[in-house]
Amino acid sequence: MGIHAEPGEREVTADALRDAFRAVYGTDPEGVWAAPGRVNLIGEHTDYNDGFVMPFALPHTTIAAVSRRDDGLLRLHSASGDVDGAVVELYVGELHPDAPAQGWAAYPAAVFWALRDAGHAVGGADIHYESTVPTGAGLSSSAALEVVTALALNDLYDLGLEGWRLARLCQRAENVYVGAPTGIMDQTASACCTAGHALFLDTRDLSQRQIPVDLAAQGLRLLVVDTQVKHAHSEGEYGKRRAGCEAAADALEVDALRDVPFEGLDDALARLDDEELVRLTRHVVTEDHRVEQVARLAGDGDFRALGPVLTEGHASLRDDFRISCPELDLVVSAANDSGALGSRMTGGGFGGSAIVLVEDAAAHKVEEAVLAAFASAGFRTPRVFSAVPSEGARRLA
């Protein structure tokens, strides 16, 4: 997507955004907003199966300085070194999925299209973006970009939309305009998470429960290991998994795989005559069960017990859903062999990041073991940082 900085490399402030906006557009913005990336504690590829997920917001955010325009012109600028620095100019009345904007600008353009298509009176705007959410790392950089855009427009145009409604519109923007068949988790996490909590989300009815997560109080830490293997969900494999899940639900005569009970999984699998559908169904049903396990354990404050559940989830994603890669598998094996409580890939797969639950006292040892394993395998050096449940989308100034 192309607008990011290294996680933890720098802090992007509202004042800095105002100054940058002024340098690009020659005026002050009307306001500054932020939306975070997310890490998913458990619940992978369950959201488009009407299942359960449990993400939390990262401290890494995409920040936007925004002003309205009354001429229908949309001007977009990114501070990223990955783009040429030019201002992208579009007309909101001409935005349409049949002829989408290209590159990173497609994501904010999609939000404008989705809001207008839903009947909301959104006009033009000048926007300057900066971000510290790593792209292609399975940490929802695209959702952060969408949500910060939607939140700014919601405030500036007095739309009165709740966070979950903004998330729904952003999901439609990504599905229809961008063409990526993502579920609802990423946008809802960015829009609705609260500091110090993981979000237990039922993706069927969007009911939410905030579960306190204070790992530090128990001497624990959650590491994120960005393998720097880039993924691209819209390039086919993600869509194939989603289509396969829908085919399995049809074969089992249920609305979604979420409706297959964990206790009746063996009977359901026996009704499927396609091994691929068997694997996809087994992952989704057992993953929903794992989300409920983690929510219960976290609610009881028994965070050390999460480790084996995380590792079990990775095995399911690797063997049944088949969306891991050698780098992700190496993170899990190296971390667990060096004393981690549990590890798994997080995000859509085919690259991206893994999470590692570890005793704080052992964090350095585990990190060094992962780095050494990557060096020995000849892989690119991964980025490792601690994940702390942080605040969701908000206005900064």
C-alpha cells in the first residue's frame, strides 16, 4: 500500500501533521485523526465465516490531517518514501469500482466512494497521511488507512456514524472498490478497540466485548515478529480460501461454517467428500472454539494458559488452511524451542507476522533465537517489537 514507517521508529504528532499539511497544501487542516493497526490474538479466517475473533489495537497508527473542499476535488498526499511524493487528484463524483484509483490512493478513494454510495453527503477534501503501521505485515495497514479516512469524514461532514458502522462501510470499500475479499475484523478492530483490552467480536451480529489484557502485570510479553515477507490478499489465494469456506457451508446446508458445532465437527466432516473442504471446515470450526477458549482464559486472567492454544492455532493454519510460509513456521518453531509459551502466525497469511507469548524475563533470549534461526536459514532479518493493547481510532486535534 505504500505509506508507512518502521514500527517504533518515530512518533508522528498532530502538530507535525499540521505542519506537513501546510507545507503540501498551503493552508491549515481542519483537524487531525488517527487509526491504529491491529494484531489478532486469535481467530484467523473466521470473520468471513460469521465466527469469532479477538484482536487488539497496536500503538502504531495511520494519521491524517484533513480539510473539506466544496468543489468535489479529492487531493491525497502521503509522507511515505515508498511513493513519489506527488499529490493524487481525483473527483469524488467520478469514483467508481469499475475504474478504481490505483496504488495506495485506492484505499481512501474507496472510502469516499462507499460513503457516497451509501447516501452520505461527502464532498471533496485535502488529506495528508503519515503512518507507522508496517505494510504487508498482516497488521492491517490498509484498514488503518480506511478507518482514519472514514472517521475524519464522519466528523467533518457530521455523519453521526458509530464506529461499527464506519467499519462496515470500510469493509465494503475494500471488498467492492479495492477488490480484496476481506472480512470485518480488521476495520472493526481499528475503529472500536480500547486501550488495555482485546476485542471479543462476534462477526455475525457485530456484538462486542472488551476483555482486559494486562500481560505486563503477570510478567508476560507479546512479541510481534514481522517476517518482512509481504503478502497481497487480493492476488488470489485469500479469495480461494473464502470461496472454499462458502462451498463447504453450502455442502453442509448451513448459513456459514460458524454454524457447525464444535461437538459435531466429526459428523460434519464425514459429510464432505472434498478433502480441501474438509481441511477448511476443520480449521474454521476449531479456530472459533479456540477464540472462545482464549476469551475465557483471558477473562479469568490465566494468560499463561494461552500459549498452547496459540501454537495449536498455528498448526491449524499451517496444515489445514495452508496459508503459512517457511519464515512464519520458523518463527514459531524457534520461539517455542527457546522457551516461548506459545506462538502463531497472525493476519491473513502467505507472509506477514507471527506473535509470540513469552515470559518477560525470557523475551530477549527468545528474540535472539528467532534472529539466529533466520540468519542460519538465509532469510531476511525480521523486525521484532512488543505489542501492547492500545487505543482505537480517535481525533487528535
